[in-house]
Amino acid sequence: MAGTCHHCGLTVPAGIEIGETYAGKPIRFCCRGCHGAYLIISGAGLDRFYRQRTWPESGTPEGVYDVDFDDSTLLPYVVPVGENLSEVTFLVDGIRCATCVWLLEKVVGRMAGVENIRVNYGSHRARIIFDPGRIAPKKLFSTISRLGYLPRPFNRNAIRDAASRQQKSLLIRFGTAAFLSMQLMGYSLALYAGYFHGIDPGIRQTIQYFAAAVTTPVVFYSGWPFLAGALRSLLNRAPNMDLLIALGVISAYVYSLSALFVGGEVYFDTAAMIVTLILLGRLLENSARNRSMSGIDRLLQLAPDTARRTDGEKTWTVQSVNLNPGDLIVVLPGERVPVDARVKRGESEFDESTITGEALPVYRGADDPVTSGSLNLSNAVTLEVTCIKAESFISRLNRMVEDALNRKAPVQSLADRIAALFVPVVIGTASAIWLYWFLAQQNPEAAVLNAVAVLVVACPCALGLATPTAILVATGEAAAAGILFRGGDILEAISRAGLVAFDKTGTLTEGRPVVTDIIPAADIGREKLLQAAAAVACGSNHPLAKAIAACAEDQQITGTPRERIATISGRGLVAESDAGTVRLGSGRFLVENGVDPGDASVRRNTEVHLAVGSTWYGRFLFSDPVRPEAGRTVADLAALGFETVLLTGDRAAPTREVAERLGIGEYHTDMTPDDKAAWISGAQRAGKIVIMVGDGINDAPALAQADVGCAMAGGTDIALETSDLVLTRPDLGRLPTAARISRKTLSAIRQNLFWAFSYNLVAIPLAACGLLAPIWAAAAMAASSVLVIGNSLRLGRQLKKMLPSAPQDIRIHQ
């Protein structure tokens, strides 16, 4: 007996007799796994899941019932979050609609020991807070698997695979719609020409059949996400834009089918083009979201998946998630630290810009802490692990970014906010028109035509185009001038923002040290000091050494490069010369080697000393120069009504100097990534809409927490990828321009929406009275769309006049 599985929808193989009785009717299952899932769901009293779900295709994730979970492999992903409570975050394959989310949260949420579960439908990520003393992670994962879903630990491969599948599905739907819509346009042009100039009825009907054939897959395959969204909005009693789209598509399609068989006019092109245009917007939105999620992927990559564990005699490679406090690991030069640790043996310099955002390396010796993600620059060191990977700095930073991204509710367009009222009004109006003409006038044909005319003329094409066309024009013009918006909601958020928070190093400043002063000893000239220092500095990649070498090159001073230059971690450089040993480094380094560096103990700036033999030659002072456009940028923002604040991990003295120079009245120093994000969160609770401008990995949580995160090209990839606004040139002056663009674009969007609704107020009454036939309703709808697009193109011309030109060699950072 043939049939389909009640749980997964697949065909039941011949010879399989697994069944139950549901509501007095027999139901069948394709395997014991689906039968078990059904028993779990129905046993929990959640069998309405089968009535509400809207799966676009049958089946379950491959191998979902064969997964054998083990606590030892899952424990590294479990993080303590409080007394007797832990948290685990993972991806769930097989989620196909909002009802799947409802089922998972209901079933798992009722399990003993589970305090809270949250499943994100958009990202397919689940987060469970549970009591490990009452329930093991293995049981959580196994229960989800038996329901027909595949839970997988949250890692970079899982992120990449899930995003790839979603993007591929959307791209195929859009490609199908675009290809078939192009074919449909040819048929529609022929039909419109025939309407005005005459056409043979047989040819006309043949063309209509072809139009119906190419429209059907566009509506029911490509447009399925909108149809499913409309169904969910009805089930949840919350009409949205999906319902508007589905209403317009289905009404035009169903009426066209009926007209096809009675010889009337068809509107298949209306149904198909709505689907195609809206899918294009969804595709662009999904691409932007994937780029944002790839920022989290880059965070995970900062902490290596493997580590060199050692017992003092031999070394072997292990997974870093399996490291425990007390384990010893070896980190070689050029490698990143996989977990938080402390130096057990050896010494080296580390690039800790992941923590402080500051460019200068730091020295780490015995018992000094080293955080995960730090880059070892000099020597091989043995480290002692101080915490598991899930609790290390990079993992915590990753969770901070993800939490901030999840908390940021998407800014709904004005059309979406009005849709809840607009949709019922249109449906009610069309229903009333049909009843009037059918009952009062006893004219069934007029009832259908006038009701459909109302639906067609009220079709949300102009409403749907009002926002995306203006955004498309604005973002295109802005990108050409070096300003990249990640979406229309970003434009809206910037237009309403009132506070701009700046990072210092690499944002308001150049992010690289330069020599600001050369102070020679009494009997040593500036040129001799610089020449001797450059001969040693040119053999090192240290930022301060490179600054000295650059200074010498600028002043056209050359020195003979020294051979066999040695690096002393945390101290400086050593080389040999005819005059004796040359030491270039800190004042402490010289003192340790019997050289008196004069007033080296009085430090107002970063400084480097030079000694030849036992003679002190002098010192170099360094600073991080302020960007030349920074002052103008702060002044322009103030003129636009923005408040400004400086948030940095740097010390108070250099921060105060930068703030006073730029006219920023409020600044906060010595801030960790968590501190920056917390400060922004506090400002948001006070009712402020915040733009955060930064460039470093340490800025990522603050960039994500802010209403708008802004990064500049030249910053770290993670800062760029987790930002909402990217200045593709290292020019802060683009930020005030971005604010002006957003305000002008929002003005154009409001104009478009005003026209779209005004057109409906005039056209719907005409259609209701029978004064607007469906074909003229479609023409009116098309005209409204042309006007909306024309106004958006006018916006483009206005923006070209106000935008700075972008050099031809600029490339958008992706």
C-alpha cells in the first residue's frame, strides 16, 4: 500500500508497515526514527505541529537518526554561566519553518534540568541554559536528533556550511524567477500590443497558455518563501509584508487563470515580477547577513583549532577544545595562542592587538599571562593553560559579538509597520465590493472583476518598491564614493542617531608610531644619532624600529646595516660595530647593561634609547599621529547635531591630548572590549542611538552592540565584517557624508511611500465603483511604480552632486 510518511513526508518504502491511528485515521511512517519522533511529539501534547508546519520539501537531514553523541566530545562546548547552570550553543540542521522552532523550544524546554532554550529561525542557532547535574548534554542533543533535526557544535565549518546552503537555495529561486520572467515579458508585450491593435483569438489564447506555464513555477517555487511567510503571519495573526506580497501574487495569478479559460485579460506578468524583484532584495539582504556572520567565523579563526601539547619530553598535536587547565603547550614564533595561558618557560614578544587594539608588541616572561588570539612574534615559548577554550578570551569575545548581533532587532521599514493595517483594509474592501456587486446588483461577473481590480490596483508593487529602489540608488552612489552601507535599516538608523563614539588608535589616529623628536647626547649630533640607530633598526620588523628607519629615510640619512642583529625580547636590539656593542631599546635595557640613559626614567611618551659600548648616544620619542581629517570630521558631525565621545584602551595622557586637539569633550581610557560595549549599552538604555567607529578586533563587540557599527578600510577584517557601515577609504571625512546620505535617502523613501499610499486612496475607490477595469488597474499600478522609481533616480542625481569623487584605484574591502 503506497503512501507518504506522516512525519517527514517521504514515500513509505514497499514492505514497511509502521503505523498508528491518528484522529480515527491510519497514518504511516517510513522508518522507526520517524515513528519515534512522532511518539515524542504527540506524547508531549504537541501534535498540532503537524497541522501548522509549512515544509518546502520532504525528508529529514541526512543521517539524523544515526548520530551517536558523546558527552566527552560535547563538554568542550559547554560554558558555565552561573551557579549550577551551564550553556551550550549549537547549530540545528533541518529547521524549515517557524513551527520547527516552536516544536524544539516546547519539547526541549519541558525537559527536566533545562532552564531556557532559544532557537533563532534566521540563523538556525540554538542556545540552551541547563543544569548539568540534572541533565547531560548528550541527552539534549539526542532528543533533538530523535525529533528529526541534526544538532551540530557551533564552529567555523558549521557556520560556513549552513550559510552556503541557505545562499544556494535563495540563488536558485531567484535565478529561476529571473529567467522565466524574461520569457514572460515577451509574451506580455505581445498580449498588450494585441489588446490595442488587435490579435487573432487563437494566437492570443496560445500566448496566454505559454504565459501561464512560465508563471506557475515562479509563483509556487520561487515565491514559496513569501507564500510560507504569509501563511505563518496568518497563523500568528500578525499580517506582514509577506502577506502583502502573497496577496498580490496569488490574486493576480488566480484571476489570470480564470480569465484564461473565459477569454478575459491576464496579468501573469504582475505576479511573476513581484516575486522576482522581492527575491532580488532578499538575496542582497542574505549576502549582507552572511558577511556579518563571517566576522564571527574570523573571530573563531584567531584561536587555532589545534595545539602542541607537551609533557616536557615529547610533543604531540591535540584539539585545542580538549585542553584543560594545567596542560602545557608550545607556541612557536608566527603562531597564535589557542587558549588563555601563562608563560611557563621562555620569553617572547606578543602582538596583543586583539585585546587592546594598540599596535605595539608587549613582552611576556615567566608567569606573565598570555591571552588566546595573541600572536607570538619572537621566540618559542612553553605556556601553561589556565582555562578551557570555551572560557578563553576569543570565545568570550565571540559570544559578545553574537549576543549583540542577536539583540539588534531589525529596523522595519515604514511599509512593514503600516502593513498590519493596510492588508486587512484591502481584503475587507475587496470582500465588501464583491458582496455588493454579487448580492445587491446581482452581477456575478462585475463582482469578480471589481473585486479583483481592487486587489490588483492595491497590489503592493509600488509599496514594495518605495524603500528598496531608493536604498539601491543611495547605496550604489555611496559605494562609488567610498561609503558602503550594509542595508536599508542602516540608512534609517544613521538618520536617527545622535551620538558618535570613536576608538582612538587606528581610527582618530594613524595607528602606527612615528618619530616625533630626536634628542641626542650633549656631544652627539642628531644626524650621527639617527645614522647609528638606523643601521640597527633597518634589520628589524619591530614597529618602533621601522619608524626609526622611515625617519632616517625621510631625512636621506643612510647607515651601513649591521650584521647579526639580535633581538632581546621586551628589551631591544643588539649589534656589533667597530666602536663597540650597539644597543637600541628601552632605558631599562641600557641600565641592565651598565649604560646611564640620563633622564630616561622621566617618560611622557614612548621612547627608545641608543648606546654604543658604554656611551649613551641619545633617545627617540614616538607618538601615534592624529589623522589629518579627524578635526574636520568631528566639527562636521557637531554641525549635524551629533554628540561625540572617545572610547579607548590607551592611557589617559595621550588620550587627553587627542581629545583636546579634536574638540571631543568626553573621553574614557583603559577600556577593555567589554567596557566599550557596556558603555554603549548604557547610552542606549538612556535613549540614545549610537554610532561606533573603530578599526580593531577589540572594537568588534562595541561595533556589534552599537545601533550602527562603522569601520574603515585598513582596519582588521573582523572589524570590517561585523560593521554596518564601512568607509572603503581610510578617510574619516566620509562619515559625516554618510549621515547626510542617510537623511536625504529617508526623505526620498517617505516621498515614495506617500505617493504609493496616495495612489491607493484614489485608485481603490475607482476600482470599487467599477470605473477601473482590471487591465487599467494593472496599468495604474505600473504607473505608480514608474513614479516611485523616477523619484529614486532623482535622488541619485542629487547624491552625485554632494558626494566626493572616489579615486579609480580604490577597491571596496570585502
